[in-house]
Amino acid sequence: MKKFWMLFLTACGGGGGNSTPPKDNTVDKYVGVWQTGCYPNGTTTVAPIAPATVTTVISVYANVDYKFDKTSSDSMSWTFGAKSFLDSACAKEIAGSATSTTDNLTYLGDLTTPSGEVEKFIGVSSANTRKALFQITGDRMRLAFRLGGDFATDLDSGLVVYRSK
């Protein structure tokens, strides 16, 4: 009888320690706030105020916060807010420049890209479908996202965010 149970456990996969567990709680590592830091974001034109007659072009800077909240073991809400600034330290905010968008993202699996292994997520809202790739190394996350269409084939080289302390 003892031989039968050993054979049964071996045939059914019991007792072994070499099997890979399923990927649970994929989103845990994303939970929290991630930030881009202050970066150049183009220019804007300022109309003259009388008696001035010259239009001024000024540099604009931006800072984006990404906030992730877990909604299940394989999905999360993703809120990102952007603000525009008049200075490279992102201290002088342009009034009314703040925007915010929230999507619910669901984990679809892993993907091998030129940048290495990434995780694929999809978010569907009434306004759009967002397809995202994420890769975390320590407190640094690289990402790529597209509205509609296909997934990106690799991470965007310049889009890096850091976990907020």
C-alpha cells in the first residue's frame, strides 16, 4: 500500500519541489506612486499684453505622476496626472495645466522584447483601449503604452519613472 501512495503522489505531481508556481499577485510590485521627475516638454507662445507688441515663446516643463492601486491579483487601477511648469525645477506650475486619467489594467502575460522580459496589461474604458508594457528594476520602471492598435514591440527608450519615496 505504501508503494501505491508514493506512485500516486509522483504521478500526480505531489511531493515534488521542482514545479514552478503560477504567477500570483502580479500587480503587487506596481502598487504606489511613480514619478517622471521634471522634464522639458516643448514650448508655448505667450501673447503680448498692451503696451507690449512682441509675442514671447517660452519653454515648458512637465512632471507626471503614475499611481497604481491593486484591484485584484491580476488587475489594478492606473491614475496618471500631468502638470506643466514654467521652470526646469517644476516649481512654477502653469495654472489650469493639471490633467488626470484613470484606467483599469488587467495583466495578460509576459512578453520577451529587445529590452528583456516585460509584463503586458490592457485597459479598457469608455474612451479608449490602452495597451501597456511594464518592466521594473528596483525603484525604476520603464514602460510603453498605446491607445488602441497593437501593443508596442518594445519599451519606450525615454519613458522611465521612479518609485516615489
